[in-house]
Amino acid sequence: MAKLIAGSVICLCLWMFLVGCTRHVEVSKQMSWECAPEEYKQGYYAKPDEYVRFRFVEDPRCFEVESAKNLCADLRNIGKPVITARFDVWGGPLKQGYHMIAVEQRPLTDCRWLGEQRQ
């Protein structure tokens, strides 16, 4: 009986470690941007003029493509060649990742996923 309880506790601890230890951190990065209508994909909800390519200032070879309602037009109206982008970065023992959550304090509404607001 004691071995069964000990085994159950070990399994529970291992499960909690593997599943419950994901950590989120918010990071801001300076990025240049350009409208990227060539990134348009049929079947998604974003329009061709809502795609923007963001390049990291610290390494312009690395870039992200994002789409959101009026994103390109809004960035043109801001008139800045370099903006501040915020990312949600997460990681744990089994998976890591990131996604852009805001541009110049404007939350992104992700047009690719049925217009849901990113959380």
C-alpha cells in the first residue's frame, strides 16, 4: 500500500512539473515595419492590405508577419519607421513559444483566427 501511495505521489509531482510549470513573460522589442500585401492568404479573414512584416532592429534578417484590421494603415498614420512591439513569450519543460500582442500600445486583433482578440 505504501508503494502505491509513493508511486502515486511521484506520478502526481511529475505530472505537475511537466504540465503546470509554463511561465509567461512580456517583452518589448524595437522593430521596423513594411506593409506586406504579398503575404495575403485566401481563406483567412485578413485583407491583403492588413499584413505587415516586422523586422527586428537588432537583427533585420529575422522578421515576423502579422495581420490585424487596419494595421498597415494605422502604422502609416503613426508615421514612425521604427515602432515598439510587445510579445508574450512563454516556456516550460515541454514547449516554448511567443506571439506579438501589441504594436505601439495597440493590441493586435488576429485576423487569421476568425477575428478573435489575442489574450
